[in-house]
Amino acid sequence: MLPIRKGKEICFIDWGNRNEKLRLPKTGWARLESLLEKKWDHLKPKVVL
């Protein structure tokens, strides 16, 4: 679980792929190059603190 701030609230979300049908790694990591090349944009990623 990953704690994130949504407005004034702290929420916990699953970190990484939890959908068995998606062909993605189970980890929450991605290579910087793939992020810069926008290879993940179709999944609508969001920056979290």
C-alpha cells in the first residue's frame, strides 16, 4: 500500500499492478526512459507525493 495525499486527506492505494489480466510487472516501478517516452500515458498515471 502507498500512502498519498488527496487534498487534505491521506489515502492508501495499492502500489503496482494488481490486475492479473494486464501484462504489466507486479512491481510499482517503471524505467525513467519509458516514462519520458510516454509509454504509460494510456494508463493515465498521476503524480503523487
